[in-house]
Amino acid sequence: MRIYGDLQSGNCLKVKYTADALGLPYEWLPVDILRGESRTAEFLAMSPMGQVPVVVFDDGRALAQSNAIVRYLARGTDLLPEAPFEQAQVDEWLFWEQNAHEFFVAGCRFQMLYLRKAAAEREPWRVARADQALDFMDAILSGRDWFAAGRLTVADISLLAYTRLAGEGGLDLTPRTSLRAWIRRCEQALGLSPVETAQ
Amino acid sequence: MRIYGDLQSGNCLKVKYTADALGLPYEWLPVDILRGESRTAEFLAMSPMGQVPVVVFDDGRALAQSNAIVRYLARGTDLLPEAPFEQAQVDEWLFWEQNAHEFFVAGCRFQMLYLRKAAAEREPWRVARADQALDFMDAILSGRDWFAAGRLTVADISLLAYTRLAGEGGLDLTPRTSLRAWIRRCEQALGLSPVETAQ
């Protein structure tokens, strides 16, 4: 399969982490979204949503939306439980990530890392919601090791991608000790080099 | 099962539409989010995310996140394809709805309907993204009748809920004729009374 993505984008890294964890071979095709490369006629013909990541399988079919992709790649493996209710609990976190986390946590990072804004230029409402999302994750993880099914699943992989890079958006993980311990657990399970999470 | 929800909330209506379409019996328990009823200690003990809808099944297990719920309720029925790739295409739209549609389209309506703001008080960036989401849906629907799998699925139900009520957020569906025709198709398939979509 071919993965169209940007290695700085957490949404794209979710797909890389999942494919690497499952040992799936792929070709990585870099897309520069700031240069509009995900909005060209050619890209839109492949994936009308005009966003990365997009995965194109060997039969030519394309799939967009990071969490739809990781869910599809992980089907039938330990990363996605077979039991319907456990699978639904993974989905709870996947949808929460897209609705209550990504726009705020990744949004802060996008402004600083891509748009080169200062921390003080981030919208206060976005920072507040990002902090709220990180606090909620920290509280959940004070009571358990993984988000769903009692083991590493795509729910963790999806949440990990932007959470471990939250510092690049001016968000401080230092006081969130349960969250930081979970980041280490995920990194170890996925064979990732640990990022700095304390300031 | 018990559905904790607010009949004005599109996220909650998704669950109602799905349960009604499948003939699933339920008890509807109204939750007033503006009065903080989804943030009480009792509610948070049931569902830590503190949002509606929440479904509590007869065995006591609770599930949150509208799209995780409708996906779970629809498993094994025509509303969710069995074939993995078709199911992933439904997921594409479910995640897109939570990431690129709900925060903007539902957000405009929340400000006007719940917070009683005037249309001019909505943030320009939110209105722009809402219009962009509706235009994209309209473009997709100019080429097909349903979002995935060539038939009504939970992708349509999820997108329908806030889209058919977009006018209440000051968004004009009038020029989006493919979108309006799809709303009618969905309403007919689901046995809903048609809403006014032209101004």
C-alpha cells in the first residue's frame, strides 16, 4: 500500500505507528499540505476530502481519515478487539479524539509549528479545551494502563500521536504524570524513541 | 436500553433515528446540558466523558459518543455494511462528521438556539468552515444518492442529524440542491417529517 502523508502530522503518524506495529509493508509518499499538495486536482481525484493521511491499497482503492484507516488496518489483530462492545469502547475514544482532542491539542501545535506563531497567539478557548482534554486523559489513566480493552489498541495509538507532541503546541505535560507514564508505555510497546515530556 | 439525551441535540437524535429505524425498544431519559445535568457526579460515574448521548444497556454497560453508539447499534444490520472496506468507507464519513462538520455546523446552531446569539455573533471562521462542510457534502451528493455502500447507512444518519437542522444555525441550505434532495431521501427512508430546508 501507499501512504500519502506528512511525517510532522500526528494524524499521519497514527497510520505509520499502526502499520509499523503490524509489520505491514508500505511506501510513504510525502505530501506538503502548506504548499497545497493535498488540494491539487490529482490529489482530490484520489481522495475528495483533500486531507492527509490517505492510504491507497494495491487494488487502487483509497481510504482517508486517520482513525478510519488505523481501524481498518488493525481489523483482526490485537490492536482492535473482536468483541463488539470492546470494539465500541475503542470507537468511543477514536471519536472523542477527533471531536474533543485533535482540533484543540493538534490545533495549538499547528499554529506554533506550522504557522510559526508564539504561544501567546493561540486562541484562549483552544488552549483551554486542549488542557481540558489532556487533564481528562490524565484522570482516566490514573485508574488504568490503556484506554480500552485492557491492552494497547488503536485507541491508544490514535490518542498518542498528538498527545506525545503536545509540548510543541505550548502545552505542558509535566504535571500530568499518569499521562506521561502512558506515553512511555505506548512508546515502549511501539518501539518509538521516547519524546521529552517534562519541561 | 436507556438513552440519556436531549431531543434538541443532533448527536442525540442520531441515536434516536438509528434505534427507531431498527425498531429497537428504549427508554429516553432527558438530560438538560445547559443546567449541567451531564456533569453531575452521578452522570460522570455512569459516563466519565460527561456528554450526551449515553446509552446504558440492560446489563448496565454504558456507551458514549454518538457515532460509536450508532455504529454499535447498527452492527449486523443493513445500516452498517459487513464488508470490511465498505465499513471503513462508512467510518470515513463518521470521523469526518465529528472532525470537519459537527464543531462548525452544530456549533453555529448551538450558539443561536441554545445561547440565543444573533447570526452576526457567530465567529466568521466557524461559519466559513460550516459552509465549506455543507458545500463539500453537496458536491459529493451531486454524484450519488448516499454517502457510502450505495444505500442508507449510519454515515447518512450521522450526517443528517445536524445538516437538516443547519438553518437553525443561520446556514442557508437553499442553494445546495443535491444536499436538500438527500435530506428528503433520508427523511423518507427514516419516516421523519420533512424539515423546511429552503428560505
